[in-house]
Amino acid sequence: MGILKKKKRLLMKKLCSHGAMASVIMLLAAKPVLAAAGTTVDLTGVTTFITGIQTAVTGPIGKAAAIIALAATGFAFFTGRINWMHLLAVLAGILLIFGGTAIVGTLGAGGGGAPAGG
């Protein structure tokens, strides 16, 4: 039974990595075609969709989910069901989700993260 689970997990890893690689190749291949055609692509709908997801994840829904995840992880930690690494992974995930805007803003050319000064 354990061998089948390992093989299934390996197969899923391969499929995910191949899918990600195929996506990148398709995006790289599409860019020159669009540039050669001299057309512009209207990505307003995609931008609106992704912005909506960002708002939902970092808004009240995301805060409630983070509180529930932290409470469940804390309870499991205190009862001895998980270790420090799992607890730290949940905390790091919450930090990256809610700090993502500042992180990306800092990495970007404009440095549009949290405002400087007090």
C-alpha cells in the first residue's frame, strides 16, 4: 500500500512539473507571435479577475481564514499532533499572503511597498 502511494505522489509531481513547464513554453512562444502581428491583447478581464482574488485573499475572508488556520494549528501544536515546522510553515504562509503586496512593491522598480516615513 505504501509503495502505491509513493508512486502516485511521484507521478503527480512529474505531471505538475511538466504542466508548469508546458505553460511557460506556451507563454514564451505566444509573445513573439503577438508582437509580429502588431496586435495588442486586452487583459482587462484577467486583471480584474486576479485583483478580485487578491482582494478576497487579503480582505476579511482571508483574515478569517488565517485566524481559523492559526487557531487550528495552534490547537494541534498544543495537543502534540504537529511539530514546530508545521506551525512555522503556517505562520510563514500567513506572513507571505498578507505581506505579499509590500514584498512585491519593494522588489518592483517603483518600490511601491509600504509608505516610507512615519
